[in-house]
Amino acid sequence: MSDKITIGIHAASWTDYSRRVLQGLLNYMEEYPAIQVRDFRYSSNDPNLVGNPPWTGKVDGAIVSAGRNPGILSWLKRGKVPVVIAGGDLIDSGLVSVYTDVHSVGYLAAKHLTEAGYENVAFVGYQKSDGSKRRRDGLATELAKEGIQLKALALKEIPLDSIDNSEIPTEETLDKVKKLLEKSPKPLAVVALNDRIGELIVQCAHDLNLNIPDEVGVLGVGDTEQARMSDPPLSSLQTPAIEIGYRCASLLHAMILGQAPKETVFEIPAQTVMARRSTIGWKRAAVTDIDRAQDYIYKHACEGIRLKDVATAVRIPIRTLEIEFKKQTGRSMGEVIREVRLERVKHLLETTNLSTQRIAAMVGYSHYSYLNKLLRDELNVTPSQYRKQQRLANGGK
């Protein structure tokens, strides 16, 4: 083996979770310059399990975020390199897996909801996900300590975790959620598997004219952009996806060097619930300086803002804001600005024929070379390559 090590990442490209796992891998690479990454993230609804994995013969190991799809284990073995799973659906497969500790999720969710005064709690998850079942059971265990029995609903389909997803849930799915909300004693708190399902629950509550949070409280998981954009903004539990990506890279690096870990399951605890109006309402919602900084970034990142602009908007010295922002969110303000710009760039490349120069101006860059660098740094492609890849993936449209 040469001194250079290549790690592949295979995950759903549309999810915020996958992007954060990739960020954790990139953080690890900064400490080990001999490692390089190849991006095999997919953009269709499911990875193609026909033939060999796309990284076969191209990498020394792979980080994979995948559910328990039929044939997944034999497909992964055909890649003939070490694999680490960034998720909890395959922890009994013998493969090394790193995922969010379900007991920490259950503890934080139960603590937040009981402190908010809820005595009736339900969980809405996904039938095809073992990780969803474990998260449900972890929540049930913690609520039982408070004398609360958890209701549960597992959906056959779930909306994709994507800010530009336009998939409309079927009437059957909407009816099941509405039935849960209608039939359950009030006030009811509903914990969703992720923020997208949380948004779906909010939508159903609005359709039923149920007041949020007085009659129905909603708690998502992931603390994604969707949580902040929901109406009302969604309380959400932050998952340690960046740390998961970093730990996956560390374990895989050791495996490539012939150092097999003594264990195969590694759980990273969740740290906090970001409380918003979907569970604590207007009067008790504490809007912090960091909330205001994040809101400013999401609204103005594509206007060419700089860090001092954010500091000016929230009236805090820039160095103080940088330290506290990193402490509370786990990311720097610069990283969040880049993430927002990147999502806008990807959307424009996928849906328009605008030139690189025009797109660069639309996301706040003074020259298109900055746009080229953004995509090379984050996705290892040029803008034209990304546009071509996405159109081929969507049937050439």
C-alpha cells in the first residue's frame, strides 16, 4: 500500500446528516494529510445494490450510511475493503458501526417534554429502520421512569430529509398521523424520528386546527435547517453527526492499517435539545444571541456577508460571538455560511442553466473562482461536473 490512503463515503446526498458526517471525515483529514476522500454519495431514493459497490478498486476503505436493505451485507462485502457504518441499522451485522446513543436521545427528549409539562407522549418513526425502533425503545424506557407510557406509530413511508424535497406524503400516511393526533389525550407531545417527520406532524396538526404547542407539541431530531424554517420553528434534538463522521474516519483509518477495533458498536451521545416554539411556545421561548446569529446567517449568507456583519447584527464583539457560536453549535460561523451557500449553489446547478459567473454572484461571491473552490473543497468536483452528475442521475433531465 502506498503512503496515500483513500477513503470513500457512500450516503444519501440529500440529507443534512450525511453532509455533517462528511464534515467529520474532512475534519479528521485535516489532521492526517495522507488521507484523501472520494465521494460516492447517491442522489436517488435508494443506493443501487446491483453488482459491486461503486468504490470497488478505488479506495482503501469506505464509510457507509445505509439502512437494512435486502442484500446490503453481501453487496458491501463485494467491495473487498474495510467498511464502517455511520448509523444504527446494522449494529448486529458484525460490521463496525458508529451512531447516536439512543438512550441519550430518550433521556434528553423525555427531560425536555416533562419539564414542558407534557404527560402524554407519542413517537412517530419509520417501519424499515432498526434505528427508528431503537430510538423508540430508548424513549419509552426513559418516559417509563416518569410514569408515562409511550404511544408509537411507524410509517411505511417518510418524507426525505432534504431542504428542497417536494415529495408529498400519501393520504394514507397523513391519515395515520392525523388519527394519532385526534385520538390521543391532550396536551400531547410527539417525538419525531427526524425533523422532516416533525414538519409532517406540524402540517397535520394545522390541518386539524390543533394549537401548537398547547394541544400538540412537536420535537424533531437533527436540528436541521428545516427545524428553523418550520411554522412554528421546531424544537429539535441535536445529533452528533460531525463527531460520528470523525469517529468513523478514525476507526476506518486504523482498520486500513491492520488494527481491528476490539468492539464493533460505538455510540456517541447526543448533547442538547434546541428548544423552540413547537414545544415551549412564544412566552417561554428563549431566543438567544446564537439563535439570532444563526437566523441572520440563514437569511443573508448568500448576500456576501462577512463574520463582522453577523457580529454587528447581533451586537456582540466578533471574537466573543465566534467562541460562543462554536461552543453552542459545534460549528464555526464560517462553516455555516459555507453550508448555506453550498446548498444554494447545488440547487441552482441542479435546476437552472445559469452560468457559473451568475450563480457565484447570486450566492455572494465576487468572482466565480470562489465558487469553483467551494465545490472542489466540499464535493471534490467542479460546478460543471456537479451539474452533469446530477442530470445524469435524474435521467438526463
